Amino acid sequence: MTTPAAAVPGGASAPGAPDQPCSTEELLDAWTGIVRGFTHVTRTLACHVERETGLAPPDFFVLSQLRRSADPAVPLSRLGRELAFSSGGFTKVADRLQQAGLIIRQPSPSDRRVTNAVLTPAGRSTADRALAVYCAALRELVLRHLGTDGLRGMVGQVSRLGDLPPCRLAEQQEPETTARSGLTLARRTRAI
């Protein structure tokens, strides 16, 4: 059951209420502005990190994720999933980082099917340096323009969007039994 939007005196909607009027044009312009701002800052941050450290953006994000993890050994599959890599794309990044001596692959002591990524001392040093560059650029690009309160407000709003259910476009397999043979066939469906 939904609750009615909070009203202000005079019958108008409260600011931020779901039924507050917003034209299609305003909605599209606002969302385009958010995406453009995010894309610009992301590309600029990646450029700063790559220029100062030589790390390509995918390499940086893997190293920073490992460095910021509470566990020193992180399953490769979890890293790839958290960073939204395809399995093939992530394998190439992990291979490159291992060849550079920044990570090692270790079998999980608790599950033989799992391989963990672990930072080497050189990987920790590289991640620390890259994170320092990244954070300095974040302070310059984001905090200087939004301020701490603006950043916190934005995080509060955008975090709410992160809690929305995902759109499922990937094909799923649903079992379907044929009447004549009793064989189970896979039927492809798309859930949106």
C-alpha cells in the first residue's frame, strides 16, 4: 500500500513528493545532466590516474577494490561481478596484473573451485599511489564544486536509486516438458 505524498498548506505537493509535476523535457534534461556529469568526472578521474601511474582504468579499479577489501584474498569471480566485467574481460585484466607482478592468484583454502586474487607488495604500493591520485582528483573535481554537504546529499539521493530492482533483460532458461517424450527442454524467455 502506498501512502499519499506529504502535502504543504494550500494543497500543493511537498518538494520531492512523487506526484510533484515534472515535464518529460525537464525529466530527460535532468537525467542527461546527471549522466553527463558522472561520465565526465569518471573519464577525468581515469585520465588523472592513468597519466600519473600508468594504470589503465580497469587495472586501477581491480587494484583499488582489492586494496579496500577487508579480506586480503578476494575471489576472482566476485571481483569481476562487483566491477561489472565480463568473465573474459576480467580474465585479461587479471592476467595483465599478474604478469606485472601486482597480484597473485591463490586457490581458496576453503573451496577448491575458487581462485582468489591477492595483492603483492608491489600491488599494494601501486594501489596506494593510484588511490592517492584518484582521491586528490575527486577532491578537486567533486568536493570543490559540491562541497561536503552537497556530496552527502547527492549520495543520499543516488543511493536510493541503487536500491531499485534491476531490469532483467538477460535470457533465462525455464524448463518445459514435452507431452510426448517427457523430455525437459529449455525455453528461452525474457523478463523485463
